[in-house]
Amino acid sequence: MTEAIKGGSIRTAGEYHEVIGTQPTRQYNPNAAGLVYDAITAKGCEDLPSGLKHYPFFTDNSDEYNVLGLYLTLQGITDYFNTYRTPNKNQPVLKLVAPTGAGKSSLVNRLIGGLERYVADRSDLYAIVGCPINESPQGLFENAAKLCPHCQNSLENEYRNRWHDVPVKKLVFSAARGIGIGRLEPRQTRTGIENQRVVNEIILGANRGILEIPEFCQHDHEFLRSMLDLFRGGVLQRGRQRYKLDLVILAHTTRREFEEFGRDIKNNSPLLERLRTIYIPYIRSLRDEKRIYSADLSSLADSLNLHLAPGALEVGAKIAIRTRLKGFPVRIDGKDVTPNAADKLLLYDGQNSPTITQNYRRIVETASDKAGEGLDGISPPKMSRELAKLMTATVQCFNPLDFLSALIRWIEETPVTEMPFQSSWMNEAKTVQREFQDELLTIVEKAFEGKYQTMIRDLFNQYTESASRSLDPQRPIDVDPVTGLDRLAPDNKLLDELEGLMGLSAAASREFRQKFLTDQVWMKKKGDTDVDDFPKLAEAIRRRVIGSGEKPREILRLVTPTPDQQVLIDQARERLEQTGFCPDCSGKAIRFASSELRKR
């Protein structure tokens, strides 16, 4: 019979009772919050090194509403459903508040769409046929007095209290048909008998699932106050009929509207008391911001036959994210630490910064959220639109060298009403421009290294191995029988030489090795590590392998290189084109590096 309920072939409450009668209530009849929680966790949960959790439910590509980079916020939302999946808890309205363009609509659509798919896949959920509130058959044999008015009347008059004959069906949610999913628009909640009838039908139909109230603060205030019984205890009075409902009430609005709503304490205090408000900030993860732009702009680039130069989307993402960040002290290990924008860009992108590791990311992000970080700044849609506008005016290659100045002018010329922190945002954009130019110069210099790359990688591996052995008091020993030397001993000469080139003292060297190895272990979990993940060490290794490192710079500074030097320049350009540059942007990169080095 268990196979029957899971196969969706149960037809009557009597058949249903044979299976469900001895089962725990939550197994086949979770409350609405529990059902949403089950939908989220059915996709699994990944523990991140930062202590945050990643729920694939929000990013599984099952529809176009992927929600990226909001781990802490999504964890808070999931915790809400977890808290109120216990029956009989006084569940508040879940209120999502976000600045325009933060993606709250995508989040709501993912919750609703994901719940629809989960209920469709879960074939052990049933409802009484003809019930206006999708009531579970359990009410028929557990406590018929608590059935909805329609089902009580049907049971008494149509079935003569023979509850086992009452027909049941598999529960299927549908936003389009208003079953298990309801949506109340502001236009529907204006006073009027016809409107009230429609509103009641929407609310009743959403039972056991989600009632969405978009643009919460735009609804008629008389209507909202009339909903207090529903908000407080799930009770809806429909004429003489009283319905006890089990709903997740999901309201959402913009930050600006909610702040205005909150200022009217006299009229709105009872409503505010029934809200569990969760703020949705803009994305602060560079990787996820780039994914949004890539989804929006890659097809545009293809249609324009336009090459996206390396860093093209990243610089736009960096500018947008830096306008969203705030600097303030955070308590870490008993000390006040103030992460700067560069620290946070790394931290929120899943990397360790020079001053803060992923272990402290949750502390930093929690404190930042409480301070309102991410609620101001350039939104992803706004930056994406501006990049698209610049792309349509570009020929052949979309290169940050060309368009960064245009982005800075856009910020400068936008009215202050649209960009209230215009001056600081412009400074952030100029910082990103300088960083990109420095990074590009390094990339061009590396392109001249060519034949040295294998030697640099080998020396990096040797340093890693020797550093590890030098800090391991229980390392194995392998004595060469001829020389009497330990073949597994660290190469102290190499360690001292490279750390000397980094300007480290003996005490500082040990500390550097410990942090270097800790960072490497963490980075390897995300993929292979590279010498350039450790800039100071990379510079020391290059000086050891190539010499002073000035030779590529000397060539680049030349106005008229010799034929042999031109060969080296052409080879460097070819190497750039092997790493994502096109003939146009590789030539511009080398010309930029030459011009920049002549100024220094």
C-alpha cells in the first residue's frame, strides 16, 4: 500500500488511511513552511570553508531564476522555513526587502517554481477532492471538527459521515491555476465586493503552499489591516465561514518603500510586528557578478561579432561591487580589524585576503549585513545595461583599455539623484582602472618569460616541498648510504635565498611559510594553485630564474627595437593570443605596456 500512495493511485480517504494511519504526521503531511524547507534541502546542502552553507536549490539551473552569491541571506531564509516547520508555531510573514535590481523577484520565482517542481515530484502528498483549501485527507480521520466549512458540510451531508468514502487526489501545486500558490497584486486588493471575492479565492487556493504579496507597501492599507487575523494566526473569515489556513505568506517590496512604510509607526505598528524582515543585498561576489554579465552580454557580443578582451566583464563587475562595499571595524580574535575593499573582494569571492582568511568570512559578512552593506551601489542590471551600451558602440574588440574611461565618465555625468555617492563611486572606478592597468602590465611582462615558465613552476614546487618539510617535526628521514645526507631534508639554501629576496627575517620567514602552506591547502580544494597566487613569492622566484626582471621592461621601453628584440615582442604577442587575447587587444596591451614603462 505504501507503493500505492507513492505511485499516486490512492482514490479514497479509506485507502489513504490504511497507509497514513500509522505514519508520523510530517512524513505525508508537512506544514507549508516544512514543505518549502523540504524542497530546498532535497537538493542537498554544501558546507563552505567560510562556515556558510550553499543550497543548490537556488542555483540548479532548473529555470532562468538562478540566485547567485547570497549565501548568508539564503541561509537566513532557509533557517526561517526550518524554524516554522514545527506545527503550531506562531509563524510571522516572511518579508523580503531589497534595493531595486538586487534580484528579489528572481528569488521569489525560484522559491515558487522550486516548490511547484518538488510537489510534482513528490507523489505521496494528497488532498481532498473539491476542497477549496487543498486540505489533507488526514483531517477526515484525525479531527473532522477542524475540517474547513466546505469539507465539513460535504462529509455530513453528501457522505453521511462515511469519511473513508471521501475521494482524494494527488496534490499538485500550480501558480497558473492558483493551487498551492497564490499571488495578490495591489490592484486586486482595492476595496469592493467583487475584489474581496477574488482575494478570498486566491488566499484559500494558496493553502498548504505560498501566498505571495508583491509590492507589499503599495497595497491598500485597509486591506492590510483586515489581514491581521491571517497574519497572526492563519485565520480567514469569509462571511460566516471561518477558515484556519496553513500558509507561507511571502511579502516583498523595495527598500525605499519599506522605509517609508516603517516611518508610519502609528498606523503600521501592528503590521510591522507580524513581519520577519530579511534584507536582500546586491551581490558582493566577483565570480557571481561576472556570471550575470556573461549571461546577459555574451550573446550580444556574438551578435555584434565582438571579441571580449580578458578582464572586460571583470572590470565592470569590480566597479559595481566596490560601490556596494562599506569599511568599518569587525571584531576578530579580540581585535578590531577593518577590511578594505580589496580584502572584501577576495573574501566574498571565496579567497583568503592578505589580512583575513575564509574562516572569518561569516563574521565579516554578518557584521557587514547588519551595517547595511550591499543595499546601496550600482546594481547588476544598471552596470549590465551600461556595458551593453558601450559594446554596441565598439568595433572588433571590447577592451577595458578603451572603455574604462567611458565608464568613469558615465558615473561622473549621471545625476546625483541616481548616484547619491557619486564622488566615492568615481574614486572606486578609478581604483579599478589603475589596478587593471597594473595587472595588464604584469601579464605583458609574463608573456616575455616564455621559456622560463617551466623553470618558474619547478622552483615554486621545490619551495612548497621544502617549506612543508621544514615545518614538519615528524617528517620521514631517508639517509643516503653513500653521502650520509638526508634525501628528504628541506633545501634550506633555497628557502633562505627566496625569503631573502622577499626581505623576510628568520622569524618572519617561518610565519610566511605557515601562512603560505595554509593558503595552499585551502586553494587546492578549489583547484590547482599557481605561483601567481602568491605575488611576493612569485616576484622572488622570477628574480631568481630570470635575474632582476628588468630585461622584458628594457625591451618594452624601446621606441625602435632591433630585429632580434622585435622577434621577442612578436613571440610575446603570440603568447598573449594563446591566453584569450585577439590580435587587436594583444597589440594594444603591448603598446600600453611600452607607453606606461616609458613614463616610469
